[in-house]
Amino acid sequence: MGKGGEKGGESGEPEGQPRFYTWEEIQKHNLRTDKWLVIERKVYNVTKWAKRHPGGQRVISHCAGEDATDAFQAFHINPTLVRKFLKPLLIGELAPGEPSQDRDKNPQLVEDFRTLRKTAEDMNLFRASPLFFSLYLGHILAMEVLAWLMVLYFGTGWITTLILACILTTAQAQAGWLQHDFGHLSVFKKSSWNHIIHKFVIGHLKGASANWWNHRHFQHHVKPNIFTKDPDVNMLHIFVLGDTQPVEYGKKKLKYLPYNHQHEYFFLTRILLSFLVPGAHTLPNPITFMQGWTLPECLRTVSSQLTGRVIHEGNCLERRRLKRFLESHWFVWVTQMNHIPMEIDSEKHRDWLSSQMAATCNIEQSFFNDWFTGHLNFQIEHHLFPTMPRHNFWKVKPLVKSLCAKYGVQYEEKPLGRAFVDIVG
């Protein structure tokens, strides 16, 4: 049991004497109103501070009562700075006889993974290439400019509308992958610069909320494919996923839809959502105006009016709907092919490597696959090292495969076509 209270000096012990806790006691503090976690054997009470956590309250709450060392290292590009915020929350340490890992996790596997991460750092794999991301942003803006020029010179006829829809779909999909890079702080060394550009790309080019994305997406990363913790596998009673949720729904007799036919209404649902919901995977944002248009769309409309080109409202509306329809499918198929076919279950308290490997798979590498998926075909490496620039995933991949082979952890990789088929399966 822990010695003394949660604050130094409250139990009559010397202020500088550390207080020791067992895992049995720490694991009791995993409630909404009582959250402790362990980072590098130090115990922190984050109950009150969780609401101020930049990544959101839920993501840090998901680690309550656990060893959060690997999650802490995975998401913070400047751990030294973050430790200054943790210092006032320190309440003690693990007792000398307690293992560093909770719940009988394999200590050698955990240690080897941390050694792998240190090797990747020594190889400068967490250093981004300014040229890569500049060219990537440039090709997105070039497509937006091309669309603007097409409206300027050709108006909004049906042929132009179809071509515009394809160009804008591509630009928006690629902007979605780019905002993902900045959201994970994988481009600049300073978090503030990543946040600024992230808000520009996701807000102005995509028309979505950066805070909304952060708070949802980091939950997915810290507990992928875990019910009640990963919002990406909460399908709002439309689908049941994995082996556990169908059983739970069956026991509770929750029949929102005929789930035995979900493989049939999956496509109809996607089509309806694509047309009825702006973006189908985004939420409204104050930056988005003119009936939900993004900034590039507004600029094209204004320029057309200024140059005397007649805007046919029907064509513009259909162009937006077609673009959203195509982009939504592009987004959903790419993001779900790495997770939906994998294990989806309740919390099992695995180590970082094992939990990420159970929930993710890779798609074979090629120039097209890299571009089409925004390098999310390297989903395994991305989940293990979220702040690593995507152009370095292929370099760390052999190290990850070697570590997985050493401990018999499955490393799954498949062709793009099979990945799409597996979603339906």
C-alpha cells in the first residue's frame, strides 16, 4: 500500500521522502473522479488536471490505473517540457519490489520495444523532411488553383463540373492526409507550429474542427479497436463489429437494425451519409461558411461572380455533393481497411506493441499506395510511432518486423484490393 497521503508532507513524513505504491493500489484509481497513472515508475494523480489536458480528457483517462510510459513517449515530441506540467501532479513512485509493467506484461518485450524506439531516434527517423511536406502541400494547392482557373475560364457547365469534382476530391483527400501529419506533430519540431498549420489545413482546406479531430483521433490511437474507448469502432448502433459486440447486443436484445444483414446495407448507408451529411466524416466549423463550403470553394464562387461568369446553383450544389460523395468513400475505405478486419474487443491491458499490432495491419508498399493512402498503408508503424514523419515509415519497418518475429507477434500485410474486400468480410 502507499505510504502517506497524495501530497507531500501531509502525513508527517519528510517532504522529500518518496511515497511508494503497489500496482494493486494504483489500478483502483481508474475512475472518472479518481485517476492515477504511471510514467517511468513515477505515480501521478491526474484527476483534476485531466480536463486541461491538450489532447482531451478522455485520452488520458483511458490510461488511468496503468503504466502510460509508452503512450506518453508516443504522443509528445518534447517530453522534457511536458514533464514540467507533470511535476506538480507527482504523488510517489512504484514500490521497489514492484515490476515496471502492470498486469504481468512481458518486461523484456516492453524493454526491447523502447530500445527500438531509441534506435529510431538515433537514426533521425523522427526528423521531418521540409522538402517532402512542402511539395505535398504544393500539389494540393496546385489542384485547388487548377479548379479555380477552370471555373474562371470555363464556367460551371456539366462537363466542367464532373472534372472539377474529380480534381477537388483528390485535393480534399490529400489535404485530409496532410492535416493528419500536422495533427500528430510529425512535421515541425515545435508543437505550436504544427498546431497552427494543422488548423489551416483542416479548418480552411477541409472545413473541419482541429480540436474535434484531436480529441477523437488520439483516443483511437491510445486504445485502438477497444470498445468504449476508441470512438472509431462506435458505429452509433448502425453496425456491430468484432466478436464481442454482437454477443453483447444479443444478450441485451439491442435491435436498432437487422445486423444479420449489415453487409448488405453497408453500401446503402455509406451512400446516404455521403449525400446527406456535408463531408460525411466531418463536423460543422465556423471557418466553413456559404452553406458549408470550404475556403477554396468560396474563393472560386466569388471569383466567378467578379469575372461575370454565371454560377448555376444546381451545378455547384451537384459538384459539392459529388465531391463529398467521392471523398467520403475514399476516406472511409482507406482509414478502415487497416482496422476493421483486425481484432475488435474489450480492454485487455496489453503492452503498447501488442495492443497496436492486434488492431492494425499494413497494405503493401508502392508509389500509388503511398500516395493514395497518405502513407496510412504503413498503419502499423504509424500507430507505434505517431509522431514519426510518414516518409520514414519504410525505414523503421524492418526493425518492427524483426521485433515482432522475435516475440511471435503477428505482423499482417496485404494487397490493397484484398484490404477493401476484408472490410466487407
